[in-house]
Amino acid sequence: MGLAATARANAASSTTGTCSRRAPDASHVMATGRRASTSGEKSTHGSAVWRWLGDIEFAEILGLCQFMPGPNGPSLAVCVGARLRGMPGALAALAGFIAIPWALGFAVGVVYLQYAEIGVLQDILRGISAAAAGLIIGTGLKLLLPYRRNPAAVLFAALGFLGLAWLKLPLIAVMLALAPVSIAVAGIERGHAR
């Protein structure tokens, strides 16, 4: 199946918030393949291009991955790999997510240590840091979009932001305070929806 046929099949079998749960063929991966840098970009790539996950499903998986210890990217890779291909998919996704970036990061780190005192290099890294902060903020806003009509979700997102950004509370304290209450509120909302 070629790229155009894959795109048509995915478009025909998917609507907003759902997914075809069908892995793309090799031509699709090669034609659209790019390395995503943030969780929001992973969402765009996985759900919008390949229709692996819907927006709400991705937000739920990311929420779980953010609650678990460790970085979000490998956790997302394992969850999506397991969803698509079971245990072999989870192992392959984790290996693919870690091996190449680790090798590249190690090589860049070695080169950086050789030239760390150069001012231009330090300026470049400051610019990259600012861009990364912007991507993180954009990802947070993008994850909130599917829930924008849910006042409780917006309230808990605002409380989390307030606790972390303005009050400078530790993440674990904010999570321990908000997680049980938000789970209880979600349970109550689902009970009323039935």
C-alpha cells in the first residue's frame, strides 16, 4: 500500500478523537518520518498523521506517563508500542526511542566538552533552552484543548500551574494534593453523566 492509499485509509477510518489503531506501512513512515521533540509534537505525529491515538486517548496516556517516575518520552513509546503490537512493540519502541538519541547525545556531549568555553556555543544553548521552554508551554496548552469545555479539568490544570509556577511547590506535593481530588471529581462527573 502506497503513501496516498495509506493516508486515504487512515482518513476514511478515523474521526476526531478516535484512531484506526493500524500501524503505518514502511513507505508512510519513511515519507512522513521525523523526530518529534516534545510530547505535544509526539501527539501531533502519532494521532494526526498516523491516527495511532485520538487526542483524548493521548492526553490520558500522557497523564499516566507523567505520573509515573522517569521521562515521559520513553514511557509514551512503551505505551504506544504495547498498544499497537503488545510486548514486542513495547520493547521495540523503547529500544528505538533510547538507542539512537543516546548515541547522538553522547557524541554531542563529547564535542561540547571540547569547546564549552566558546561564547557562541553558550549563546546557542541559551537559545535552545528558551525554545524548549516555549515547546513545553505549548504542549501543556495543547493537552488542555480536548478538555477546554470541562470546567473541572481547567480548574485542576490552573491549580497545578499555580502551585508549581507561582507558589514554587515541589511537583510531588502538587501531585499528591491534586491527584486524589481530581480523580474523585472525575468519578463524580462520570456518575452524573450516566
